[in-house]
Amino acid sequence: MELSSFFCTKGKDNPIRFITIEIFAVIGFALSWLVFAHTPLLWLLGLLIIGVITLSAYRRVLDSKKGLLGVILCALANSILFANLVVPSGWLGLSMSLLLVALTTFFVAKDKSQTRGQFVQGYCGPKQVTPRIRPARMRIEPTLGEQPPKLAEPKDQIAQHQYDSEPPHQDLLQQSWQQLLQQLQALPLKPITIAASLLVSLLVITIMVTHLINDEGEYQDESPAQVQSEQLNSSDVSLDDGLDLHLVVANNQFYVSWFGEANSSGRLWDLATATGDLSCSELSFNKNDKFRPIQVDVLDTGKTRAQFSPLDTKAIINQLAKRNQASICGYKFSLKGSTNAMSINDDFFNLMD
């Protein structure tokens, strides 16, 4: 198979080839996200895959002689799927985008082929591969006397016929493609039904894997029992400038929170992956003392909460008591009266020097 046929704008794709390319496009999206997440290469591969499947949809409508609506829908559906992978939206959003891809794939592939030309591996066009035949060569054996010249042995001719019958440089991928097409054509079911079944199976598997990844990923929510336990063993102090301090006594976990201007809940900063809003990467004081939060989230209540390492809890509390100003995520907070506010709370007072 010629690689240039995937970028051809004058050829035609039959339904099986188009659906097969769409299946590999979905697999390509998933592999690109798993290997190159949070890198510019992810965007490059995603745009390349979207371009390949869009051109395949265009060749498919040329084959079925339908309008360009299917091409537009196919490009939009795959773009939405890629966007849901790049910007995590939960397994429900990813499932809906996969369903949209399946529907648009069926819409483009359902029409019968109107092309009378010969398809090679599902493609018909100027980039079509034709077998190359090497001219037969005959070797004349030298003879003595007046005997007629002797031609080459039959075994040489047999070897030559074997060479002509096999396409040169045929790799494993091309052989697998041909075997797949032959098996699909040999089945009594319609090719469109077979391909659609394969696509649906792939979508179901992808949804299940994505659901498991989200359950175990970095965006996993805390269990109700854990939240209740932290609430029973915690202390809170509210400062005059709107900065709230939260201390979990059991594990010395420390949080600061405030009401910001964020419109939706989600993660603003994650230290483990070093991704997010860089202005939220440090809690700084007016004496250039800085502490890095583990993560910063916008809660459903509208509050922005920064979580810090238990190793920094004592140092942060003492800085809050001694300094005049603190800043994080672009917000500046006055610490006037913070020492008195924390001294009233025994848990905070025990950590103060």
C-alpha cells in the first residue's frame, strides 16, 4: 500500500477502507494521549490523524457521490474526540464523543460504492499500486558443433514466474491488510455490517479502559468517609482578608482557601505533573519565602483551595504569623491580625514558635 494514498484528494475509498482508517484513527488518538500527554507532539499527531481521516471521508463521499456534509461531520466528531482526550472531561464526555464518532462514521460509510473502477485494498485512484513485472530473460547455453542453441533450464523459468506472481517488497502490514479484506469479503454478511460491528466493539473497549483510568487517575475524588474523618479531626481559622486556613490534625495536612473568580470547578495546578496555572505554583510572602502547593483546585462551592505538604505545615503557619502579606494565584492577602487569630486555636498555637 502506498502511503501517499492516505493523503490523496482525487482517489476514492470504499466503506471498508474508510471504517478501517477510522478505527486506527481512534487507536492512534488513544496511543498518542498515553505516550505524549502534556507535550506539543500530542497536538501534532492529533492534527495529523484528523487530517488523514478527513481526507478518507472526502474520498468516501467521492465514491458514493454524496455531498460534503459527511466530511464536515467526520472532521468535527474526531476533533471533539481529540479535544476530550487533551482536556480531561470525564468518562461521560469521552463516551459521548466516541458515540458521535461512531454515528458520523456510519453516516459516511452507509452509502454504496458508485465507482466502476477496480479497487486495490479498498482504494481506487492515481496512487493505486500496480504489480511490477520484470521482463523474462533467456540465457543461451554455448554448444559445440552444429547443434541448435539450448535455452535456459525450466527451473529458471519456474523461478521467474514465481517472482512475477509475487509483489516486490511486500511487507507484513500489506499482507495483513489483504488477508483482512479477503476474509471480510468471504463472509456472508454485508461488509458495512462487519465493519460497524468492529467499530462498536472498539468503542466499548475504549470506554471501559478510559473509565478505569479515570477511576485511578489524579482526578479521583475523595471518599465520603475520608472527607468526614478529616472534618472531625480538623481546625479552621479565618483571617480578616478572606483567607481561610484549614489544618487536619491527624496527618498534619494544611490547606488555604479563598473565594476567587473562577467560573467552574477543576484543577488549577498540579505539582506532580507541573501542569496548570503557573501563578498558582507558589505561596509567597513579602520576605521572599516561598512554598509550593501539591495541588490547587476550584471546589464546587466556588472556593479555591491549595493543599500543601505536611512537611511544610509548621513553616507556613509561622510565616503566616510573622509576615504582613501573602500571595498565590495572583491574589494578595493582608496578614494583619493573623497571629492573634491563630493563637486562639490550640492546634495552630501548638505549631507556632
